[in-house]
Amino acid sequence: MWLGFPPFIRVKTPQCDTLYQAPKSMKIILYQPDMPGNLGAVMRSCACFGAELEVIEPCGFPLTAKALRRTAMDYGAPETLKRHSSWDTFAADGESGRLVLFTTKGATPLTDFQFRPDDRLLFGRESAGVPENLHAAADARVIIPIAAGARSFNLATSVAIAAFEALRQTESLPKSQ
């Protein structure tokens, strides 16, 4: 279910009446997130980076409009979140671009991976990652290097690290103001 604006928006000004197509941006996709606080932090990262955010449900918490407003606080507009009721509905969407899974299981190190502007960055549940069929569906698997003995980064931290590197490589980082 899409809660945001369509990619085509009619813009009216005294000077023009044109159809504006929103630029294509990097997509961040969360698979069944467990913690509303992480979703809020990811919404903030997406808002700051200008990335689109999608959530594949079910979540480990109620994802109602009221809960989204509470979770998002001032982090981002909850109405710009694209929701999918399941992995199957997400897969049936037919989106273009590589599906890049971030995982702690055997994968290409972040520093060695070459991102593309239309990549879709997929992150698993905080408690369990993603099932094997999602590993198989991914076009690429990437790991964020960490110190020996450490388990993993927090989901929101992983998203921020990955989004920054992907946007840096594709020269798509927002310009400083």
C-alpha cells in the first residue's frame, strides 16, 4: 500500500503548469522490522539522504498510521513510506534495479562492492535477518566489515552506513547547505 505522493505531481506556478517527475533515488527496504525505534531512525536517515523507504510486513509491532506518526516524530514524513503486505507482494511489484541484500553471512565486503544509482538496498529483521529464499532472490549480498568477535551493527546504523557509501559511490549524496 502506497501512502505517499505519486511519482508524477502536477506543479502549478504563475509561470508554468507542468508535470514534474520526481527524480529516481536510492531505495532502502526493511524486511519485517522488529523495533519501532529503528524504523524511526531509518526514516530519519532516508529523509536526510533523500532516499525512498519501503517496509515489507508483517512488522514486529503495529504499523498503524498513529504508530507511524509516533515512531517517525520529526524524522520523516510517514506518508512517504511505501508498505508491502508480504515478500510476495514486494516481489510482484516489478521494480527495476538490483536487489542488494546486507547480511552478516558470506558476502562481498562493503568496501569492495560497486553500487549503481538504482540499487535497492535490503535489510533484514533485527532478530533473524532474512530467510534463505530472500538470500537466493538477491542480486548481490554485501557485508559491512566489523571487528572480530562483534556480532553486527544495529539495523539503523547499518542502513546509515550502507546508504552513505552507496550514495557516495554514485555521486548522489545531498549537497551541503
